[in-house]
Amino acid sequence: MILAYIALIGRIIMLGFERIVVKKLGTGANPSAALMLFVGLAALFLFPFAIAIILKGNIDWLFLKYVATSSLIYAFAFLLYIKSLAEGEASLVAPLSNFNILFLLFLSIIFLSETLSVSKVVGLLVLLYGATFLNKQKNIYSSVKALLIDRPCQMMMISSLLVAVGRVIDKGNSTSASPVLYSFFLYLFIAIYLGFFMFLKGTAKEVFILFKDRPWVSLISGFINAYAYLCLLVSFKSIEVSIAEPLSMLSMVVTVILSSILLGEDIRYRIKGVIFMFVGACFLCIA
């Protein structure tokens, strides 16, 4: 249990930095090329550990069929994630990536037989209320409307829905496989799908051009992507998915602060939203 929470804390910190790094990687670049670096380098970072586990033997390879499915879902989710961060303000769209908890709660109850408590419902309502401060308008209705009609926000929310579906598949099938192997093959399958798509479009060379132009940003994004997701899978071993995923959203505190320091974004109203969302996450934690 202690290891699960340590892994979750590590994920929170890394995710906070990830949104800023991905924005720098994807801005002005081909989203598919940015995604290939994001997942391809993540697979490379995990490769040595995956090989070590494979050499030990006694592996049930049944999990690969689930990875093949979830990786296709994540490919579309990550593509929208990168495009949203590249086009929108990080302090606005990044917190919306945590909207997957709304979908995740219901999917977990339906497919994973997890429980729905009063604390979880209260937590979700507070989180949604906090989201209305991200694009503050004259009233709550106008604030929600402003989020819904904003293109980067739309892409992030669709991405969140797809991630929720992927998380349910992860939780249902990653418990029988090594988290390292599951993470490695997930990113490998995404890279294969994406590579085939880019080869057909004749845009594969853009991956190398982008890496040459932004080598350190590419490497950092791949590193964070690899180990932030690995930490999530480790936490799934002992923590309910509808708890682990919402707690991960505390990373938005890091992201919002960094977006002000590094990107010069105005976070005065958004920091209020982050505080409300933090309170909501606390309700989910004690549920």
C-alpha cells in the first residue's frame, strides 16, 4: 500500500511538469510527429527493464490483446491531448484533462464493480464547480459555455473521455501483468499504429526533424510519459482506479503554477478553480 501511494505522488509531480513540456514540444509542430516522440521515446526508456523481465520468463502474454485495444484508444486520446495543449493555454486546458474522472467513475462502477459513495459524488460536484473558474465569466452558465465552445477545451475533454475508457481496460487487465511490461507494450503499440499511419501519409521524416529541432524537450517528454504512466499502474495494484486517477489531478496545481512562471499566463481566477478541484479530490480520497 505504501509503495502504491509513493508511486502516485511521483505521478502527480511528473504530470505537473508534463503539460508544460508537451506544450513546448507540440506548439508549431505536426501533432503526429510530437506524439511519436512522446510515446516512442517512452517505450525506449522502458525497454531495458522490459527486456530484463522477459528474460526471467513465466509471463502470461494474454494481456497483449488488451494492450492492443487500449493503445489504439490512447493513440487518439494523446493526439487530441497534444493538439489541445499546443493550441490552448496550459493553465486552461490542462486541468480539463482531469475531466476523465467524471467518465471514469461511472465506467468503473459499471465494468469494475467499484462502489459509489456520497463522498465520491460530493467530490465530483466540487471538482466540476472548480472547473467553472478556469475560464471565468459573469456567471456559472456562461463559464461552462465558454469552456464548451473553446476548441482546445473540446479536444481536451474528448481526450479525457477516451483516457477514461483506456484506464478501465488497464485496471481490468494490468493486475495480471508486470506494470513495466504493460507500459512498454502500450507505448510500443501506439508507436506502431502511429508509425504505420505516418508512413502512409509520407510524414514520417517530420519525427526526425522535430527531434533534431527540440531534442531535450523530446527526451524529457518521453521520460515523464514513461514513468508517470508506470507509476499509475503501480498504484492500481492497491488503490481503486476511481481514487487513484482523481488524486492524479493534483498535478494541475504544479501545472498552473508553472504556466504562470514559465509561460506568463494569468492564473488569478484559475488558481481558485484549482483549489476547489483539490478539495474535490480530497473528498474522493476519503471516500
